[in-house]
Amino acid sequence: MKISGRNKLQGTVKAIEVDGLIAKVNVDVGGQTLTSVITRDAVEDLALRQGDQIQALIKATSVMIMK
Amino acid sequence: MKISGRNKLQGTVKAIEVDGLIAKVNVDVGGQTLTSVITRDAVEDLALRQGDQIQALIKATSVMIMK
Amino acid sequence: MKISGRNKLQGTVKAIEVDGLIAKVNVDVGGQTLTSVITRDAVEDLALRQGDQIQALIKATSVMIMK
Amino acid sequence: MKISGRNKLQGTVKAIEVDGLIAKVNVDVGGQTLTSVITRDAVEDLALRQGDQIQALIKATSVMIMK
Amino acid sequence: MKISGRNKLQGTVKAIEVDGLIAKVNVDVGGQTLTSVITRDAVEDLALRQGDQIQALIKATSVMIMK
Amino acid sequence: MKISGRNKLQGTVKAIEVDGLIAKVNVDVGGQTLTSVITRDAVEDLALRQGDQIQALIKATSVMIMK
């Protein structure tokens, strides 16, 4: 299956914090940290664990540039 | 100045394509490619050029996880 | 592969319009029309065609409610 | 009043879960489930209840395609 | 009709530029300029014109803070 | 440093509410209220306080128009 979302960054889950309906997931992407806020349901559905090899999916229209 | 947006990934601009009101910017982030869709105005305002060292800014709520 | 994005609506591609860097895709979801704006690159990468059975992927934080 | 957001999917509220500042709303859209994450304030402002006929509003740039 | 999206800023359309599938709309909000990128279809559906009194609708999760 | 995000609205922080991983920030923008949902981490990183002069940063593709 292919996804129109252009950005699939390979990374490793460093930390997961869950509170109420929401979870914060920190991902190591080539030495840089990426933070994702997803639902608790998603964390459970993916059985997401520290150390997991994952892809961070980001739609191109959600990416800004700073210079 | 600090920004609430949690993700600022260091990268290098690999390619810029402008068409009409919109531009597509490809960024190398530690060997992985990140694509950003921004306005032509933004490309001109930042004087964005191939080879520029930039930061990709992404709000944490815009990041999904695939596993 | 599982995705944290909570919404995967089954649908059929009704029409694709491409212009410059961008494409507009109309999808029939159980008799209702869903419009997606993605990149031309994504349309080509998925070899997207009218009549294709697809899933529309939408992050839960992108869905508003009107009543 | 008209809204530029292209997607207004008719649905029925199946469940509402509120925790802290945030709420998760499950909507039945023609037999498929759509999940929305909105603020608690919005749930109260709309007096949102299970069984309500609503429209899910989604900007076209927030919709991805999987095939 | 009420909308869960928390932000409805009153403003006046200052300029509309349409190109291909996309339009850029500049709105005056109390002396500050807000730029919106929407579809050409939306501009036509709303019969949007320079000088129109409108509301800019923004989901709270799309707003970042800089300090 | 310049940012591709087109909208930087000057405002004053009126209220901050933090719960779990998330915070809700109300900002006065020329007499209108703008609500932002960001992470608790961001509030702490910016040392955000009631009365702060800030800029609300919003990507143009996240702004809808109602008329």
C-alpha cells in the first residue's frame, strides 16, 4: 500500500508518554528528535513501544521552512 | 525568539520547484528527503536557494506514526 | 503496517484534476463526496486513476464538527 | 453561511469522551467511523450529544490518499 | 449552525489571486494581514470578492505561538 | 530568522490552561480572541505567561474562509 503523504522519515521510538486521550511520542530521526502527538487509541492499536523502528508520516503541506 | 512548534529538523535544500502560487521544496535531513509545500511568496521572502541550510518546522499534532 | 492516523475511509476515486505541482482528487465515500488536495508527485507515485478503490486517510486532529 | 472547507460529511455522533481540555468524538458516516479530536470547550459550545446529526468538516489539504 | 473550530476572526478580503486549482486570499484582520490558501472551487462557491466581510476559520490545533 | 508560515498575528496572552500533555492558550488579537492548543512542553520552553506579547503563527493552508 502506498500513501500520498510525501514524508515517511525512518526513526526509532525514544519515549512514549500517555495522559488521558492523548499521547506524546519522541522519535529519533538520524540523531534529531521528532515529537508526535497522537491519540492513546493509536498507541494501543500500534502496540507502540520504546525502541520500535517506525516511520513518521507527515503531509507535505504541514511542513514549514525556517532560514 | 522561540516557537511552540516542537519539531525543527536541520536540513539542506536540495531542490525548489515553483509553479503559480505554490512551491515544492525538497530538503535533505540526515540523508532522508523531506518535502514541503509552501507559497511562492514564502520562497521569495526567505530568498530560498538550493544548498541553503534551513530548519523544517512541523507542529507535533501534524506528525503521524506508522509501524 | 499500521498507521496512527485514526480515519481511513473506504472510497472510490471519481475524478482527478492535476495542475502544476498540485492535484485535486474527488472520492465517493458511501455516496458523499470527499475532496483531497495532494501533490502531483503523489498522484503519479500511486498511479491514481478514476475508479480506483482507495482509503482517505485523515488525522483525527484535522476533523471539525458542525451542528 | 458558506465555508471554504470542501468536506462536510453527514454523520451521527456515536460516542463522546472528554478528558481534561480535549474530547474525542466518534461519528458514524454511512457505516464507517470517523474520529475527531476537538476541545472540551467546543463540545460544550455545541452541546454535543450522542445521537446528534452533525457534519464533519475537513479541509481538503488535510486529506491523504492510500492505495 | 455552530462549528467546533474555535477561531473565527472577523476580517475584510483585501485581495484574491487564483492560479490553477488553488487561490490565495489576503484578509485584513484589525489592521493585520492574514493569508489563506484555499481551492479555486471554494472561491467560486463562496463568490468571494475583494471587500467582502468574512470570517477566517482556524482550528485551535493549527495555531502555534512565538515569543 | 524568517519563517515560511505566512501568518504571524501580534497578540497578548490572556489565559493559559494546562492539563496533562496539552495546554490551551487564549490570545487577544486586536480585540478578537484566538485559541491555540499546544503542548505543555512548549508552554514551559517559552516560559509563557499571561500578559506576554506574542505572535500567533499559522500556516496559510490551515486558514479557511466563511462568508
